[in-house]
Amino acid sequence: MSIPVLIKSSSGIISVSIEAKHMSERRLFITGEISSDTAVDFMKQMMYLNAEGDSPISIFINTPGGEINSGMLMYDVIVGSKAPIRTYCTGVAYSMGAVLFACAKERYMLPNSELMIHQPLLGGRVSGNASTIKSVSDSLLEIKEKMNKILALHTGRTIEEVNEQTSYDHFFTAEEAIHWGLCDGIKNFSEMMGE
């Protein structure tokens, strides 16, 4: 649901969606479950903002994670952006959300926000013959290795340290995230809005 806001212009007062207003201020949001639809919408917004110029883009993240392939599209867009990216954890950034949060050049959390990293999960029910199940298992291990390399790259931690931390659902407060290299600092709401 789009929320309308009223804006004064030279032709009077006009109504625009709050999303359009934020986009004009180079602010994007990753919320809810990450899916192919959210990833493609995010890519379209980033393409537009990158075409408009190279001023910083702020991305506000509050997500439980979601589909790995969709998240990897969003990751590629963030790290490939010519415009500098700032991420803000505004609630939770779990699983793929934590990866997207951590990959930016500048990363900040609200004081009571939380990150969570873990091994990739297999969604749905697994069925099939032994060869199919082995293939799925091998693929999951490859994804785990790729995700842990990405986390190591953006945190400055070793693969071994990342493997240990992702062997279970590991939750981080803002202070713990800074210590572990997932976050650069804590900002309150007014500081976040000032950028």
C-alpha cells in the first residue's frame, strides 16, 4: 500500500507516494521477505538512481532474509553501484539481509537493531532419489562456501572464523556487529535522517 504525501511545487500542492518522495532523496528500502520480485524492483530503482548521478544512496534494511539467488542479484547491484552505498539496519537484517547490509561501503545500525548470520537453509521438502538428494546437498555446500567467502570479504574475518559463526543462527547486537566487522557504527534516528 502506497502512502500519499503532499508536496509544495511551483504549480501548487501535489500528492506523490512516499516511496517516490524517498526515491527522489536517494533512499531505498529492503523490507519483508527477499524474493525475485523484490530483487527485480530493487535493481530497477538502483539502475534509475545510478543513471541520475553518483551521489550516495541510502538503503534501509529490515528483513528476515529470503531467497539466496534473489539476494545475490541485489548483492551484485549494491557492490557494482557507481554511486556510493550506505546501509542502515532499521530493525533486523537476518540471513541474506545481513549479507546485503554488510556489503556496503558504509554500514550503520539503529541502537536496538539486530543482525543474524547462518548457513544457507534448504527450503521446502526434499524428495527424490539418492543421486538427486546428493546433488542438492552438494549445491547447498557450494552456496555455503560462496556466502562465507562474501562475509569474510566484507568483515575482514577469516573463512574459518566465518564458518564457525555461521554453523548456527548467530545473532549480533549493534555493538557485537561492530566488533565482528559487520557494521561500522551505531546511529540514532535523527543522525540517520541527517544524511
